[in-house]
Amino acid sequence: MVRLEAYPDLKANQNFLELQRELSNTEDRIQAAYRFYNGNVREYNNRVQMFPSNIVAGMFGFALREFFEIQDEKVREVPSVAF
């Protein structure tokens, strides 16, 4: 006598793995945006300070910009996701 049981195809594991990948991709995109912004600020600040563009920057009131940096340690931490 053979007994066959039909186990449902578990999709929860695949959904969980997809969620983990999406969280990782989102974090990577945020970090890439920080680097992109800070790179543009660095280039802008260099142009404001270097000759001959510093003459034009002085005439039109272009000022140095600050880099994006999170000061608060709690905000800087990667949020934990509990399941």
C-alpha cells in the first residue's frame, strides 16, 4: 500500500528571498545616490575655487556647498527588518 501526499508548492521562501534581494538593492541605490551627490558637490566646489571659474563664481555669488553626511548615529544605522 502506497500513500501519496500532495504537498503544496511553497512560494513563501521565494518571496522572502526576493524581498531580501530588493532590500539589498534599495540600500545599494541609496548609497549610489549619496556618492553621486557628493561627487557632484566635490566637482562644484573645485570649480568655485579654481581659476578662472572662481572669478565668475565670485561675481555671481556662487558659494561652496556642504557634502551630504548623516550626523546622527541612530539615523546612520541600517534599519533592522524582523520577520
